[in-house]
Amino acid sequence: MTPSPTGTGTGTGTGTGTGTGTGTAAAPRRRGGRSGTGATFVRAVTDQLRMHATSPMAIFSTLAMPCVFAFVVHANATDGFSRHTTDDMAVGSAGIGMLDSIIVLLLFSMLGEKQWRTLHAALGSPGGLVPVVLGRLTGTALQSVTALPGTLIVLGLLFGIDGGFDWGRWLVGGVLLAFATASVIGLLGFAVLRFPFSAGMTNGLTGLVMALSALIVPQSALPAPVQKLALILPQSHVMAWIRGAGPEQLLAAVALTGFFCALVVVAVQRLETTVRRNALPLEA
């Protein structure tokens, strides 16, 4: 009589355990596909901030270049311009630091992903490489926003604040400028993932984007062919709005920022297809 309860107990336990385990495992896999992309994105943002946000060199590079440019511009300003810090001068100078910071930080972030050999693991995760790249871009944009108050403090101490300083345009335009710059430089992130890194890959990029972004001088002051090219970049529309243009320039900046983000997503998705089809080594 003793073996009978043991046999029954074992059969019931095994049947119940197996049935329950199988039924429970299927649901998280379906939920993971929907939520995994967001989790990967958040993790990429936090990793970017954790690794670089408090770096003294990163903070210095974000503030040093714009302050030097602002000093040169201020020293050579004619009598018709304000001798104090205006809103467009503050945002444009900060934009130089944002641009320099985003290029350097994104470059090191993508090369770090290659060095740590995390790209193939990300390729098999929900969302693939897209949330990793977008998360890194968002993290660098958030980091670069520190140039906005940091540059203003330095320029305010050096030259004072102009009486007509528009604080709303400074804040909204400055934050939008950071994300607009990150969306454009996102194409560099794709290039670093797709091709082997070369030391000259970014040569001249900062100066070219800075000129087309109309950070220092208004777009109307650029040569005629360059003016038309500048219309492609969202940064030039942000700066036009800060300099007093209507809300259509702000809307154009937002639309172009979204366009460049979409372009980055499509490029990364095409890269994923190429990697799977041709066994392209991402971490070479």
C-alpha cells in the first residue's frame, strides 16, 4: 500500500509541473518582444551617461571650444553688434561644443561596442541594433546639453548678458539644437558600425557641419550655394528661429530632426539585413 501513494504523488507532481512550466514560459517570450526594444534603448542611454557623463575631459571638451570661438567672435565684433552675450551667440557657441562632444562621444561609443563584442548579441535581441544606436545617440545628446548652461555662465562672466536676451528661445532652441545635431551625426554612427574605423574618418567633419549649421553667422551671410545646403540641416533652422524667425523654422527643425532619425533607423536596419545575409563581421 505504500508504493501506491508515492506513485500517484510523483505522477501528479510531474504532470502538473510540466504543464504549468510550459504554459508560463510562452507568455514572457511574447511580452519580451514588445518590451525588449524599450529596455535595450533605456539601457543604452544609461550606459552612455554612466560611462561618459562625469568624465572631466568630456566636460572640458564640451565647454572649451565654444568659449574660444565666442571670445574670437566677440573680439572681432563691429560696433553694430552687442558687446554683451546675446541669445543667438550663447546658443551658437554652445552648439559648437555640442557638435564636437557628440562626434567624439558617439565615435568612442560605437568603437566601444565593437571592442566589447556586444553587437552580435544586440543583433539577436528584440529590436536588433536600432535601439542600441538610438540609445547611444540620445545619451550623447543629453550629455551635450551641458554645454548650454556651461557656456552661458562663462560668457556671462566674461561679457555680461544682453538686456534683450530671450531666455525662452535660448532654452528651447538650445535643447532642440542638441537633438538636431545628434540626429545628423547619427549617420556617422552608422558609418562606424558598417566600415572599419580609419583615423581620418572624421577629418573636417566638425568644420563642415558647423558652417552649414549657421552657428556663428546667420544663414544669409553664407555664400549662396552654401545657403541652399544649409537648408538640409535642422540646426540651421533652429538658429534661424533663435535669431527671430517665425515658428515655421522651429517646425522645420523638428521635422528634419525626425527625418534624420528615420534615416539612421533605415540605414541600421539595412545593415542588419546585410550582416545576416552575407555574414558581415561587425566587430572587426
